Amino acid sequence: MIKTSIIILTRNEIDGVRVILNRLPKIRDSEIFAVDYDSQDGTVAYLRAHHIRVVRQSQKGRGEAFAIGAAKARGKYLLFFSPDGNEDPADIPRLITLLEKGNDLAIASRFMTGSRNEEDDEVFKFRAWANRAFTFFVHLFFGGHVSDTINGYRAIRRDVYKSLHLNTSGFAIEFQMTIRALKRGKKIAEIPTREGNRIGGQSTAYAIPTGLQFVLLLLREIFIGLNF
Ligand SMILES: Nc1nc2c(ncn2[C@@H]2O[C@H](COP(=O)(O)OP(=O)(O)O)[C@@H](O)[C@H]2O)c(=O)[nH]1
Ligand SMILES: [Mg+2]
């Protein structure tokens, strides 16, 4: 029986997968597969050569990738993993343990004591500040104590994922997941994570359009309340 589905998300992530793939810990009763959008750098061939099934997306977006991953997964738990260097594979078992302890959603937080985020060594931490601002509004409107409402490194019960009817296609998918889980009173727990730096390639989460998506999503979620 498959307990955990590890879903790898890639878009031109060859440098990352080369380094990270063999660092993934063996997880009992798990399946692993990748959802890829249009990689042109050999990511898909590399994954397949390492016996990882790859589902190719036809439409762009991390939210799209989450939806496809959740639809294909067979485990009771879904764990989303981005192999770009930001996420420490050693956190995988810790996230799963939180679900086994009865939590619905487990988040690797970049903003707890003991955490690190990618910008900690920089003077102007624009992304970190934006993250904290969005989390402030989540506390204000939806309550809870989540310290990192946005990080993509997380695990969730598959039945809970389905019940949230997430419908955003881009980078705001995790933000929507956190907000809707709070609205429904789901049990959310966090572990501190130490975010590494990107290994190669580049982020496609450009600040302005991504920030705008977050603002619109926040407003929409405030407006619709429990109607989803
Ligand atoms: N499957 C899939 N993965 C994506 C897509 N966009 C980004 N990713 C992956 O999601 C992860 C995070 O994306 P990135 O651009 O680094 O955003 P950042 O970490 O927020 O800077 C990386 O592993 C990307 O390869 C997409 O449209 N589809
Ligand atoms: Mg990243």
C-alpha cells in the first residue's frame, strides 16, 4: 500500500536534479514521480534515466502542476518537493511525521527560530519581507499561527487537498492552500527549515506579477469566505 506520494516539480531544473536526486531519503511505502512543465534542458531525460516517472504538463504553472500531481498520486499523503536547491531533502521524513501525528497540513517554515531563508545574508530581503507581509494579512483575516503561509515545501493529506478545491494555476497555489485550510479549521503544523540557495538555472517567480497574483488571491479569498 502506498502511504506517501512524493511529487517532484520541475521546469528546467537540470542542475538541481543532478545534485538533489540522490540525496532524497528512502521513504517507506512511498511512490515518487515528477510533474514537469516544458523543460528544455534535459531534466525530463535525466529523471527518466533515474527511473522516475514524469508527467508532462501542457499548461504552465505551479498550481497546474499541483493539480496534476494530486490527481495522479495514490498515497494518503502528498509531499511536494522542488529540486532547485531551496529545499533540504532531510526535511521530508519530518514533514511526513507531522501528518502521521494527526496534522492535515505540514509546512517547512523559513521563518521560525532555527530557520533560514535564502535572503538571510542579504541587506534588502524583499522576498522575505513580502512573505511576512502576506502572512500578516493571513493572520488578520483568517487567524491561526502559521509562520510561513507561502513556502511550497509541504505535505498534506490527499483527502484534505481534494476538499479544498484549489483553483489557482500559478505561484499562489500554496498561499491558497494555507488560507483555505485555515478557513476550514484544518490542523496545520510547521517545522523549521533551512532554505538553501538555488543550485543553477533561475527562478521564474518574478516579483511583480507573482506579488500581484498574491494580492488578487488574498482579496478573492476574503471575498468568497467559505464558498469554495
Ligand atoms: N511542474 C512545474 N514546476 C514548476 C513550474 N514553475 C516552477 N516550477 C518549479 O517550482 C520550483 C520553484 O520555482 P522557482 O521558479 O524556483 O520559484 P521560487 O523558488 O519561488 O523562486 C522549481 O523546482 C521549479 O522548477 C511549472 O509551471 N510547472
Ligand atoms: Mg525555488
